Amino acid sequence: MLAAMGCLVAAFWSLLNPRTLLLGAVVFLFLANYFKRQRPNNYPPGPPILPIIGNFFHMGFKEPHLSLQQHVKRYGNILSMEVGHFSTVIITGLPLIKEALVHQDQKFVNRAVTLVRDHIFKNNGLIMSNGQVWKEQRRFTLTTLRNFGLGKRSLEERIQEETQHLNQTIEEENGQPFNPHFQINSAVSNIICSITFGERFEYQDDQFQEMLRLLDEVIALEMSIFCHLHNMFPWIMKFIPGPHKTVLVKWEKLQLFIARVIENHRRDWNPDKPRDFIDAYLNEIEKHADNPTSSFNDENLIVSTLDLFFAGTETTSTTLRWGLLFMALYPEIQEKVQAEIDTVIGRSQPPSMAARESMPYTNAVIHEVQRMGNIIPLNVPREVTVDTTLAGYHLYVIPDLTLVFSPLCGL
């Protein structure tokens, strides 16, 4: 009997050559990954999840918001997808977005941070921070920006002054075709620079233009397929060269630029007379110097300033370029807008917020440009802070659960 059992074992092991073992291991890993990725009970529906790659080919990275529309038609205004190691829930349509971001705002308040952003910013700044750090930085920043003119007449005067510089730069082109990208970027950026740095830059300033160029490049690189792959499959992409490595270097250069500006501020900083956001923040660092749990430190100052520079430049300048494009594509609309401007404001004085009530057509066109341009169609991703229910589905606090809010898909 024992001899027979020994023969069977020997025969079994003889079949397990290296190729068979490797095939068995691969099959086991695929099956383990498949069952691990199965949706929990009462979880939002979605397209079938493939082993390892999940819903990678369902996403459509060139125009993801358009690809998602097809899935919304099939699965409804809340659906789930597995992309790399991220579990993603897409929430669309105004009622659901309002329910999540207004009525249950504290349950969806956290930011979902990609690996690229986490490597650079960690839990610092305004855009990608969470918890107490975000609360402290946001509260301080809003108060400080208001103190330096945000929402007040003084900021409107700065904008009016900057538009004169922009008009002069455009006039220097003498009516010849040109790309207005960096002229508009420079003008818009100077508004936030006047608050954060306490000064505006000339459009020909080499360092200023280098900073704007780096900002443009990191945005383009983060949208590349390499960075998407890096965020989804980091264990593979860390061994492969490409834009996902270059973007880290460029973000570090932007941080060095901000760090140099901060160092220059420290040389002639007067705590009793803060000139701008950086001076006010240096005061706050000094105030909390004896508090080891405070988030007010040099690293947060650099990232918060960079966040303001990024948020105060890219979105507005991109919207303005969309506006120029639509005016060129629809000259009849352009004529009506110009006619209303000439009637209400004239050509000898700058536009102001006071004139908005008297310019309903121009106001409507501006809103339509923002709707059609749709520069952030998927919004900034969020995370759930506690287990909750939305539209009858359970959303769990699990690692790497990302919530994407897309107003367009459900409309």
C-alpha cells in the first residue's frame, strides 16, 4: 500500500515541471485577483472587471468624460469601475452630486491623491491635503486672501490694470496672427502673483516665463498615458522611463522657484507690515513655532503658494482662450457682445463688475463659454471618510477608493 502511494506521489511530482508550475502560479494569481476585485453586495454596478487590468480599456483616456457617458446610459448615474489598484465610483447628474457634495459634504470631503501628486505634495497645501491640515490651510488662506483684496474693489482695480498691460501686448502684434497662450497666462497669473508674491512680473521676465512654461508642461505630462499608467500600475511603471518620471522633476523645479521667492521675502520681512500672502504665512509660522502639531511650516507654505499659483492661473487662462475661440468661430455672437459693450461701457473706460447687471447678453455668453469649454469635466476626485449610502448603494471606506463627480455625464 505504501509502495503504491509512493509511486503515485512520484508520478505526480514528475508532472510538475517548471513550465507547469509557472502556468499554475499564473492561473492562481489571475483567479485570486479576479475574486478579490468582485464588487461587494449592494455596490454600484459597472462594466465587467477583468483580472489584473480591471476596467482599464473601458475608461478612454483621451476623452474619458465622453467614454463614461456610454457607461452611464447603461448602468445609471452611479457606477463603479476598477482602474489599476484604484476602485473608482463615478457619480453623475445634478441631484446625486448635490446629495453627495451638499447634503453629505462631510462624508465626501477628502481628496483622492494620485501617486504622482503624493510623491510631490504628500499631505500638504490646499488642493491635495486632507483632515486637520486641509482645515487649517483653507481657513488661513481664505482669511488672508480676503485681507489682500479678494472679492473687494481693490482686486478689481488690479485686474483692470493688468488688462491694460495685456491689451498693449496684443497691440504690439500689429494685427498679425499670433498665439495668445502665454500672453493670457501671464496676465492672469499676475493677478494671483500680486496677492501671493506682492508684485506683478513683466511679460518678458525670463524666470516668470519659465515658471509658466513649467506649469503648462506638468499639466500636459500629468494627462499623458504614461502618468495614468504610473498611477494605476506603479509596481511596473517605476522600472520604465518616461513622462511619469519627467513630471516629478518639473514639479520640483516649480517648488524651487517658490522656495527662492520665499527666501527673498524672509530677507526684508517685517512681521508688523505683511505685504502679501507669503509675509502673512511667515507670521503664522512664527506664531505656531512652539506647536509641534501645527501644519504651518515651510513645506506647507511652498505647496500652498504653488497651489494658489496653479489654481489662479490655469483655469482662468484656459477659460479665456476658450472664449477667444468661440468668438472667432461665431462672429455673429462676437458682434452682439461688442455692441453691448460699446453701448453700456464704451471704449474709453475699462469694464467693471458694476456694469454686469446692465449687460445680460454678455453675461449669458460668458456663462455659455464656461459651460461649453468645460475645462474640468470630471472635477477633482474625492474619497469617502466614513461608510455611507448614496442612491441606495453602499460606499465603503477602503484603500484607494476614488469618487469622480462628472456633471455632464448624467445630463
